[in-house]
Amino acid sequence: MAKIGVIGDRDSVLLFKAVGLDVFLEDEGESANRTLHRLAREGYAAVLVTEKLFPACAETIMEYQGEPYPAIIPIPDNQGSRGLGEKALRQNVEKAVGMDILSNT
């Protein structure tokens, strides 16, 4: 079974532990980057990163963007969405099909 990890602050990610995902409590970008590298080395198929930490991990995320694993996915934190997940999804769909099919206009 593929491993899935979640990186973020305690209040935002602890619930994921209840559903069986591996949770890594991080509040700052530097330690989140180290954890992201470690999870990639350990063969995690997907890593969910809170939108608060996602920009701080941008360089690390770019390193793995061309690789099949891990899929690094932004998720809202306990403060709500900042729109990063939707933006990332839109960019990936546009890259895959050659145009923005998710646009409302």
C-alpha cells in the first residue's frame, strides 16, 4: 500500500492521523523542507503540505515536480484556503491538456 504523509502545524494536520495517514508536525519552512526530502527518500507516494508551508517549500517541490513520486499537494490549513491548491491544480491540468479547461470564462 502506498504511503501518504501530511506536513503542517498541529491544529491543521492532526485529524489526518485519525484516518491513518502519517503526520509530521512542522511550523517552519526549513524543517518542512527536510521532512519533505526524507519522505521522498522513504518512498511516499503523496505528501500533503499545508498552504502556509507550501511557499516555503517551493524549491524542494520543484525538485520533485518532474518525478512520478511523491505527488506534493497543497491543502488548506485550519485558517482556510489561500487558493494555492486550486492554482496548482489549474496549472497541472493546463500542462496536461495544453489549455485551461477549468476557467469559468
